[in-house]
Amino acid sequence: MKTIVITGGAGFIGSHVVRLFVTKYPEYRIVNLDKLTYAGNLANLTDIEHAPNYTFVKGDITDAAFLDAMFAEIQPDGVIHLAAESHVDRSITDPMSFVMTNVVGTVNLLNAAKNCWKDSPTGFEGKRFYHVSTDEVYGSLHNPEEFFLETTSYDPQSPYSASKAASDHFVRAYGNTYKMPVVLSNCSNNYGPNHFPEKLIPLMIHNIQTNKPLPVYGKGENVRDWLYVVDHARAIDTIFHNGTLGETYNIGGFNEWKNIDLVHLLCSIMDRKLGREEGTSAKLITYVTDRAGHDLRYAIDASKIMNELGWKPSLQFEEGLEKTVDWFLANQEWLDNVTSGNYQKYYEDMY
Ligand code: NAD
Ligand code: TDX
């Protein structure tokens, strides 16, 4: 039996990775390690919480002593590291929490795995540390012909992407220096069920439902490359099992959208779903002050993972967006819970 620690498993992407691994690999023991910050939510995992191969551990990756003790006790074979502070706007108001979790937390986790594995009878043999990262480390594209490749130089522009870039460098440095068995991926913007409504798509869905203004930053011309979250989880499964150690894989959907076009598409899907006249929701669109240092365009070239590992996205964007809207409409209680309490204060301060 293999034991795999998945960090950040109660978050948006982590919950889909946990679900996939718990259901697809009943022979693995999956340990979900999560601090349950504002973004962590065990309601994302109610369908698998009683599975015999699943355990939840509440813990903070900035606590090195806790991690060392946990790793000594459970002796994991693999780590899939997703825990992070993940929202760019929050990194602008509170960069230090991003340094602590994303940089210090990642180094703590590398140390815990290194110390546990190097003392084990088989050393690094059969072990794997997988670091999940973002396309934002590559910076902002200005030439429409250009894409981010695995070889593109790092050029992070926000405190969030700087912290993720630093963590990526540490993971590669541990691979090079201590010969740790590491593998990395950098993915484009995800969307889908369990997405926290501070991010563009779920925030717009929630505001359309509640007839609130739809805040589009700047002129709405910034471009993002969107991938359905379950397809990211499938890519993580593929890389964890078949990726070459020491390598990095870019993950994306070849699916670029200007923010304003995406918001219009969402408005029209929501009008149809809510039985409103076409054009009703679009009247809520409001242009607001741009995000400081707002990256213009992200676009991933995912050829390497497609050609070398045979992964490809399973859903077209319109289909994925419909599924996402349906999920939010069917899970009103989930949305009500996460938009009450601290979210109200965040929203008032932010918009
Ligand atoms: P999220 O904010 O939804 O979830 C993060 C999870 O990490 C939460 O469950 C939270 O409780 C946990 N966490 C935060 N600080 C912690 C700490 N100190 N100790 C333990 N747990 C802690 O994030 P997400 O959108 O699911 O992103 C997951 C990972 O994927 C991140 O590393 C992010 O950088 C990366 N990523 C995200 C996207 C995206 O579009 N959301 C795209 C590419 C890469
Ligand atoms: O209210 C909004 N209005 C708006 O115009 C919000 C929340 C966002 N935006 C814009 C900013 C971006 O151009 O929409 C775009 C998407 O914004 P976010 O959903 O905040 O995502 P982004 O900043 O692109 O980062 C996301 O993708 C990469 C994730 O949050 C990161 O964790 C991931 O690494």
C-alpha cells in the first residue's frame, strides 16, 4: 500500500485531486493535510469523507516541527503539494502571508520529506515530491503569437506569483542539490465546482444571481487561459504516475478568453438558466479600477504533456462553463455558507 500526502486537499483544486485519487486508487492511503483557512472547506469532500482509504489531518505547513512529526508517523511514499495562498488580490494587500505559506511552507514540506525519506531503508527509491504551480510565474505576455513554454524564463509580477516562483525554485534546487525525486507542473486558470467566489467566474455567477454589480477590472481586455478543474486533476494524476523526475510540465486548455467576453458569455448562460430575458444580466457589468500590476495575458503551450504523456482536456469550454453554472445553482447552500461571515467584510473592503 502506498501512502500519499495531498496538501491543500480541502481547497478548490485539491478537493478534486483528493476525490480522484481516493476513488481511482483504493489501494492507496490518501492523507489530506490542510490548515482549513478561509479557502479550505471540508464540505468540498463530503461524498468521500468516509472512504476507508481517506484520512484528513488539520495542520499548518508553516509549522516545521508538526510536519516532521507527521511525516515520521505516517511515512508517506509521495507528496502532492497544493496548499497555498492562491488569490492575487489578497497578495497585494497581505504579501507576507504568501511568503509564509507559499515559500516557507514549501521549504518546510521539502525538509520533512527529505528527512523522512533519507532515513528510510530504501532512501529516495520509489518516492516522489510533486509540486503544483501556476503559469503566473512566467509573467505577462504582450506578443499575441507567444505562449508560455516549460523553458520560458520566470518573470513573476505579483506578490502571489513571486511567492509561487520562489517555491518552484526551491523544489528544483532540492532536486538538484539533494537529488530529491521532484516533479513540477505549471497550470493555467482553473474553473469548476468548489471554486471560491473571490475568483472571477464564481464571483460573477454569485453576483448575477444576487443582482449585484459585476466588477470588471480596467477595460476587461486581460486574457486568461481557462481549464476545467477536473482536467487539471487528471493531468496531476498523469504526471504523478508517469512524469519524468526532475521535469516540469505546463498544463492548459489552449482556451484563451478576454475577461469581458467571458463575463458576457456567463451573463447569457445565466439569463437562460434563470429564465431572464437575454441581456438582463449584462446590464450589471461595471468597469472598476484596475488591479495593481495586472498581467495582460497568460497562455500556456501544453504540447509537452499532450505529446509525451498523452493527456488532453476532456471538455470544451462552453460545456465546462454550463456544468459549472449548473453546479453553483444546485449547491446554493455551499455558496451561502462561503459568502457569509468573513467574505462579506472581504467583499466590502475589496469592491
Ligand atoms: P485554494 O485557495 O482554493 O486552496 C488552498 C488550500 O490550501 C486551502 O484548502 C487552504 O486551507 C490550504 N492552505 C492554505 N494555507 C495553508 C497552510 N499554511 N497549511 C496548510 N494548508 C493551507 O487554492 P487552489 O485554487 O485550489 O490552488 C491550489 C494550488 O494550485 C495552489 O498551489 C495554486 O498556486 C495552484 N494553482 C491554482 C490555479 C487556479 O486557477 N486556482 C491555477 C494553477 C495553479
Ligand atoms: O472581480 C474581478 N474582476 C476581474 O476583472 C476578479 C476577481 C478578477 N478579475 C479579472 C482579473 C484577471 O484578469 O479576471 C481575471 C481572473 O482573475 P482571478 O480569478 O482572480 O484569477 P487570476 O488572477 O488570473 O489567477 C488565477 O489563475 C492562476 C488563480 O487565482 C491563481 O491561483 C492561479 O495561479
